[in-house]
Amino acid sequence: MNGRPLLNRRLDGLGTTIFAEMSALAAATGAINLGQGFPDTDGPEEVREAAVRALRDGRGNQYPPGPGVPELRTAVTEHQARRYGLSFDPDTEVLVTAGATEAIAATLLALLEPGDEVIAFEPYYDSYAACIAMAGATRVPLTLRAPDFRPDLDALRDAVTPRTRLLLLNSPHNPTGMVLNPGELAAIAELAVERDLLVVTDEVYEHLVFEGEHTPLISLPGMRERTVAISSAGKTFSFTGWKVGWVTGAAPLVAAVRTAKQYLTFVSSGPFQYAVAEALRLPDGFFTGFREDLRAKRDLLAGGLADAGLTVFRPQGTYFITTDIAALGEKDGLAFCRSLPERCGVVAVPNAVFYDDPEAGRTQVRFAFCKREEILREAAARLSGLGRG
């Protein structure tokens, strides 16, 4: 093989994800897994029954339509209209994907070429780096810094070059929990229009905002024709294994993404698409109750982490709390997380893996609070000995 590495050089350094490593560690040690962001209970019973009904009725057991089943595409447009006053054509401006992960991959593969630059908030979800690399483009990080993790808008403007093709934005932001405010959104939209940039927005935590509110960037002036908005059902309805996501945007953008997507999975999640269509039509009380339940769990775990001696950065949204372990005398988040299951019986994720510059997040550690209350209380009790250890 002439000494050439087997792995495509663009993926160098992108081996086993931290989520796989930490979840395997949790399984091997029996530790409480607060690393990976999946709930430990299923979502609404009526949504699960809708999936069973679809299976029994033979809806989606064979290949669904490439863009997604009409019922789900229509439900997505109704959701966007009801929540945000946005209007989309379900036939040309909605595309159903295998979760937001495929939506991100298909979008970046469709819109980027070698030599393009992509500006993304750092720390960033690990699939962003991999998908930008697979497209042959270059990522340009805009670092969000503790304690509030707000984007530096002057630095964002300075980061734009003639090679900048796209802004990849995540709000509510994983892992920091930052939610873009109206002033930040307006400034980003103004910059995108001024420099004629495409924008991709990852909004999977749109229903989990505890302070402020979620405003889709695509709703701002000048953004409709240049924004690909991505969301999914997994985080909102607690069925992460179903892998049902969607893309919304202007027809030319969605057509471009569909071209790439059809050669990735082609189609997926047939019966689950029908169930998610029903889920999106749940009354507003479901979304409010879900958010308030997660807010209470955030506060429960945040208190336990603070009592354990960690510095806690209380998130505005998402499933996650970022902490700093320096107050415990710890200097390396990755080493800390690898030792934590044996020390305390808890698994977390080091934020350093989400940075291009690991030093920027060297002592930051992320904990997920999308678990049952009794599990969070037990995790807090187990962690309480950290300051004494």
C-alpha cells in the first residue's frame, strides 16, 4: 500500500468519538453516564404508540419518499409557522434526514468545496469538524470563553475572509448552553448579508431554552434565501434512537442538500417519520412542561456540582452543564474524565475535545442532566467526595 495511511488524511485525528469512549467506560464500570446526551426514559406514550401504529399499518416499512413522508414535511411547516411565524413549502423547502447529524453532513458536503472556509463557534459538536474535513474545507473557530460564552462579534467580523463561504452556528449551543440574544442574531445576520455568506443553523435544542427565547436566524431580514435551518425530534421528544431530523430553507438550498443526502442514507426511519409528525402537533403544554422539567433537572445537578467543588457555568439552554475543574486542583479534563468512573462512579465528557485549541477548554468538563431525578441525585451524592479526594 506504499506506506500511505488507510484513513483519508482529511480525517486524521478524528478517530473514535469521545462519546463512544465515555459510554463504553460507563458500561464497563457501571458508572452513571452523564457524558452522552440521551435521556434515560422514553418520550410521550402517544408518540411511541403512533410509531407502533405506523408499523402495524404498513406505513413506512418500505422505502419512504426521498424528501420524507408528506405528513412529516407538512407537520414541520406547521410547527415553524405556529412557533416562529415562518412559512415554508412542504414540497420544496423541507427535507427529512437521518437525524440532525446527517442533515449537517449533507448540508456541508453539498455547499462546500476545497478551499472554502467555515466559521464555527468553538467549542463545537464533534461532527462539525469531521464534516467540514470531509468536504475539503477549512474550519475557522470563533472561541466562546467562560464564564458566559458569548460570541465576540468583532472577532467574528475579523475572521471573515474572501474564502469564507459559510457560518455554522449552533444555538442553543452544545456544549456551553449559550443562547444567542436578539442583538447577536441581528449582528450576525447583518454580517452574513453584507459579506454574502451562507449560514447553517443547528437548532436541535430549540425547545430547551431556560433563559431568554429561541429565535431562528432564518427569520431575520435577508436570511431566508441564505440560511439552512436544521433541527430534529430526538432531543425534543426523547426518542434519540429514532434519528429523525429535518432541513428547512429556500428551495434552491434544500435542493442542493437533497442532492448530497440521497447518496448518504437515501431514506431512513420510515415508520418513525409518521410518529414524529404527530409529535410535532402535540399541544403547547407538552413543550412547556418538557422545558420546565429539564430546567428543574438543570438546577438540581448544578447545585450538586457546585457542592462538589466544581465551578459551574449555568446554561441558558440544552441538556448540558459545563464546569471547570481547576478549583479542585485538577489541570486536565480528559484525564479527569477517564479517572472519574473509578473515583466516583460517574461519567462526564471533557470539553477540550470540542476545541481546535485544547488549551482553551483544558479544565472544562460537561455533564448531561437529561436523566431521571433520582439518577441526578445519586450522581451528585457520588461526586460530593471530589473536593476531599
